[in-house]
Amino acid sequence: MTRFASIVVALLIAASVLSAANGSQDPAFSSIPFEQWLSQADQSHMRWTARVLDPQLSPHQRLAARVFVQLDGRELARRRGKGQLLVLVQVNDEKGLAWQNHQEMDLEPVEEGIKANDAIFSQSFFVLPGDYRVAIAIYDTATREHSIAKRRLHVAGLRNDSLAGAWSDLPPVEFIPVEKPPDSWYLPSIDTRLRLMAETREPSHIDLIVNLTPSERFTGSSRVQNRNMGALLPAMKVLSHIEWRNAKFGLALLDLARRRVTWNQEGPQTLDWEKARASLGEVQPGLIDVKSLENRTQSAQFFVGEVGRRLRARKKQEIMIVLSSPVEFEPGQDMRPIELDSSLGARVYYIRYQPFPPIYIGRANPRSRMTMPDGSRPPQGQYVIDQLAPLLKPLEPRLFEVSTPEQFRKVLALILAEIAKV
């Protein structure tokens, strides 16, 4: 994207809309004759295109559709200096209930050279299976000109869904706010929950350990860090929202590069996001203090120590879920695996989440070859090195390779089914 287009996108502000069982109303719609526009044929008083992209399963384990609007840069240049540009989206379900949202852009600060660059607007929303009518309008508050387009959206359910019923408590439509990281990864304003439950036969303790840092050679890469967070934080949110019956729940966020626990929470399964997000600010790529650099050969043993400490502290039956991307340490690490003793009678699941395609292609080591939950393999010659798994080997963990939301969904269903037998 060009510099001008980036400026345009940065100026977008998402309206706050509350979803409810009877739809949701955006106050911005009350000041314009939107219903009148709907009764008319599609109109195009501006040079623009509007598309509704097919829904896909998101890392939050919900189907997400996206409206994509592109406005010709010449239109933007012609309107610069006065008023605002509104992009309005309304989604109606089969019952006629409407969900509304809008984005707005102030036209006063738009630069003169913008005419060479199109303006891009994107609005995503969670949606349940069904048929919908989507209306998209663009409106100039200064000239009162508008254009509107109407589209049909069919949302198919997942075939052979391993978590059937997980969406039963969700509204048909829920707009995803336009936010910056880390909120854009976790989506704190989306507080509706999947219907997920696991009840252990015996009183137990569930420990979720999330490693936030990728391989050490990538600790200075914002791109890799963002890609990891975009997969791990939604997965963490899903796991923390599970209703664990007959079991206590604990969550720990680890920063292996700096050898510290950035967040630890025991008891309530609702994550205190405001406090947790502040701790994520410490996990910044490229910003490692001198002391951490001097002791970085102890990163592997820090991980081993945190796992062992939690296992030994539990009096109840321990179930541990480790969520991480593949980790390759720098040379010189102490790679002794965790010591197995009678106090570590735990059931351990290791979900190794690497968004496909792998960021780092290691040497052709057959032992590190990726295997997907369905038994398939990535293209020939692509291998991922992970040195966390050998550290856990004495615990005989169940290792799951995950690269897509669909694979994570299958793994999650399997883990819940197994835990229910504990």
C-alpha cells in the first residue's frame, strides 16, 4: 500500500456498536435517509467498488465475513478539505433484523496528491450460518452525495464440525472493531463467548502456558512477532473462555527471550485484559536489555523451570496445555529436558501453532518435519525446527501441529473430549 493510502486507512475510526438479540443500531444512520436509499436501485454517484468477501473461519473460531470498499483517489481529491466521508454497512438476517456499523474519515487533512491513490475501507464482522442481505453505502457529509450497493451473502456451516453447538449462544452478526495491536489480536470489546465446556471426573487443575516469543533469531522481527500474536492470542482467548467444570484454571504468559512471566492469573477464567495487555507491551521485538542478552543461554531452562514449578505446586490432578509457535534457541543453550519424578504425574498437551506457510524453513531434518492433524504434510522441503518439544519429552506430551483455524478447532475438540475422561 502506498504512503497516501496508508494515511487514509490510518484516519478511519470505527463506530462503537452494541450487538443485541434484536440487531444493533448505529446512531450515524439516524441522520441520513438510509432506508430510503435501500428502497431504490443501486446508485453510483461516486467512482467506487464494493465487495463482500466470503466468510472464513477466523482464529477466534468464528466465521468472519468482510466488506471491502475502494474509492477512486480522484473522488477523494475532489472532496478534500470539507466534511467527512462515511462508509456505512448494514447486515439483515433472514428475520429482517438489522445490524449496523460505520467508519468515517475526516476530509480536511487529506493531502493534495491523494488523487493518485485509491482509498481502502475494510469492515469485518462475525456471522452465523444463514442467508443475509448486506447494504453498503458511502456518503459525503459536505455535498450529501451518496452511492449504495446491495449484496446477498450466504454463509454455509462447517462440514463435520468437531465443535457443533459452540455458536449456539452467539448473535447472528457481530461487527469486529477496527483496532490496533494488541487489541486487534485479542478483541477485548467482543465479549460474547463460544459454548465450550469440559468436566473432569476428578477435581483437577488446568494450566494454560502461552509462550509469546518465537525463535530467538526472530526476536527482533516485528513481522514475525505480529504473525505469532495474531494466531496465539485468539487461541489463548478461546481456551481461557472454556467452562472448566470440576477444575480450577490458571494462565501464564511467558517471554522466553527475557526469561520472565509477563502475566500470571489464577482463579477466574475471564482474563483481566487491561492488565494483561500492559504486560504485552514488554514483549517488544528488538528491545532486549543487556542483562537478558548476557543470560540468554538460560532461556530453555527458564521454560523447563516454569513448567516444573507449576506441576509440583498442584495438589490436584494436573492438566497442562502449552501453546506456542515452534522455538529454535540460539547455540549454547542448556537443553536438559525436564526431570521426571513421582510428583509430575500430569497430562500435558502441546499445541504447536505455526501459521502456514512457516516463517522459517530449517534444515532438512526428518525428525522436525511438520505433520498436520489430518496426517497431511506441507510442501516437500519445508521443515520447522522446534526445541521446546524435546524439553517436555519426559512428560510424554500429546503434540499437535496446528497451522490453520480449522486444524486448531479439531485439536481443541479432541483435547476437550480427552479431558472429560480424566
